[in-house]
Amino acid sequence: MKEELAIFGGPKAVRTDPGDMFVWPIITKEDEDAVLDVLHRRAMSGTDVTKLFEKDFSKWQGCEFALAFSSGTAAIHAAMFACKVGIGDEIIVPSITYWASAAQVFSLGGTPVFAEIDPDTLCLDPKDIEYRITKRTKAIVVVHYCGHPADMDSIMEIAKRHNLKVIEDFSHAQGGLYKGRKLGTIGDVGATSLMTGKSFAIGEGGMLVTNNQEIYDRAIIFGHHDGAHTREIETEYLKEYIGLPMGRYKFRMHQMSSAVGRVQIKYYDTRTAELRKAMNYFWDLLEGVPGLKAHRTPPNSDSNMAGWYAPHGLYRAEELGGLSVTRFTEAVRAEGVAACRPGCNAALHTHGLFNTCDIYGHGKPTRIANSKWDVRENDGRDSLFARLYTHLCI
Ligand SMILES: Cc1ncc(COP(=O)(O)O)c(C=O)c1O
């Protein structure tokens, strides 16, 4: 009954204080000891712990190479360089993601072309990729958004047909599976954030993973000048650059982060399995509630939601007579669920950074500084972002 809703003055449905239900990541004495060891040895800027963490990570990912970075932003930047994205090149990227899936391409002289997301997965919609491909397209950046695996079979098929590289940004989905395959290892290269807000949280840090020696070598030469990494370079044409700071970046991981990472990786799969159990239970309870649909892979399938980063629900206004998601979430908050809000990341094609901002003084927006055409024209094509605000945080 309308009168009974808290938003209309009725009693709140949720009256207990949730308290401190959930603190993440789980930090134990083992993490503390690992960090203290780095400090006591004055090894913060070294590479010994980081090299071991890279070994742990590549084994856990099931891929040949893992290269640790100071952030996910840096790892994605290096992945773009490793895929030879350069002046005038285009990358296709979903508009609904964090800016660091795309913006680094400016530093390479390239530009992002934004594509639509699928309304159920919230990841890049394969149907919206192909007509955005031009002869300057170099790569597709896939984001496994809020833990949900993207439709990799379709995306890989398109990429193969057009000879494009695929970069997986798995910052929201470390450890997740797509049809039994580890996210980050399906494309040519995977890159992830490992910062404290993520499921796999080690402090500030990022990781690049690949099975491709040239991609690995290019990522090294871009931001890792230390001998421990450069001596692994095997690509002939890169050998003459060893010792030169080719990317002009210093992207090495801080060893206090690597130390935490070495401990976290031992327990990550067990801990995230518990999260998945709890989240699936939560969504099972909400099954059939009008207006709401779980943002999740089918339970008991060989794909999963990994650490279920930033849980979202899908909102279906048509099942509630067109009630806006803003109003719906207001009502849920009034009932005592303070965290319930509409939306997610703002669509990148609407950001000033990708429209008007002239970062380097080209006398025109950076997004079109090196392009032969105005890639912004494509932003409005077809249905781009008609699907905004069809989901909510829980
Ligand atoms: C999808 C995505 N990509 C990249 C990043 C950047 O990672 P970092 O903050 O470690 O630089 C983030 C968030 O931080 C993210 O959510």
C-alpha cells in the first residue's frame, strides 16, 4: 500500500543499524609482517619482492608473463603502447567505465571511440563494435564491468576478423572466469588495477598479463628500466633500446604493495568464493521482485563474478509502470538502505575530457588532435547510451 512506504511517512522496513558488516580487504598479521620485512630491509624501491609477486600472479592467472605496475592506470597505458597504439590510432572502448580504461591513449597520440554497453552484462556490446571500426582502429579495450565478464567469444571473433588487438581491463574482475577461462588471459593482453578499493587489493598497484613475448617486452621498455626486468627482453628490435627510458615513465610497483600482494594472492580465491556465495544468496532472495534483476552470471555456470566488485542491480522501469530509477532508489533509501543509488560511472563520451579539453595546446580538443576526422561524430550514432541509468548500486 502506498501509505505504508517510508517515503510517504510509513515506518522504515529496515530498522537495524547494519554496523560494520564488511571490511575489505582482509588484513592479517601475515600482511603486516610482509610489509615490515620490506621496511626493515629498506627494500621499498627494489624489485626482489615484486619479481616474486609477478611469478605468483602469472602462475595464478595461468599465463606466461606478469608485469607489476605502480597503478592500474599505468598498466593499461603500457598495454596500449605494447599493442602499438600510436599517433592517429583509434581504440574502441565502452563509454561506461572509469576514465582510466581509455584516457591514457592521449599520451600515445591516439583517440578513443566509444561504444555501447549490453543492458544485461553492462559490458561492451559486441553488436555496437563493428561499424565503429575504421582503418585507424588498432585495439578494442574490453572492461569486465563490476565483475561481469564481457562477451569475449563475440569480441574476439570481431577482433580476429579485423586484425585488432584486444586489451582486457579486468580491474573489476580479478580471478573471474568466462566459460572457464581466467579473465585477463583471453585477449592479447590483460591489465588490472590492484588499488585498495578493488576486490584484489594490495595498496596502489597494477598488473599486466600476457602470453605474448613482444607485448611483454614492449610493456617493460615503456616503464621498467631496472635490470631485473630489461634483461628478460627477447624481442630483437627492442634490444637496442634497453637502458633508454623509452616510455619516459617509471611505472615500477612499490614493494610494500608487492609484499601485501604476495600474501593476498594465497587467500584470494577462497575469500572471493565466500563473497560469491553471499551475493548469490542475496540475489536469490530478490528473484522475482518487479523492477529488479541481478547483475550476475548464471549461478552454477562456468563463468563467474570473481570478487563481485561494486555490486549493481539492473533496473527495469517498465515493470514498475515507468517509475524512474531515481525515485525508486529514493524510496529504498527512505526504507533504511542508505547505499542504494542510481547509476555507475558517468558515460565517458559526455565528459569534457573527451569533448572539449585541449590538454597539450594543439589548438583543438585532444580527442581529435591527431585524427583525420572528428571521432566525436560517432558518439551520437544509433542507440549510444540510451541505456544510461538502467541500473543501480546496491
Ligand atoms: C575499470 C578501471 N580501469 C582502470 C582503473 C584505474 O586503476 P588505478 O586506480 O589502479 O590506476 C580503475 C580504477 O581505479 C577502474 O575501475
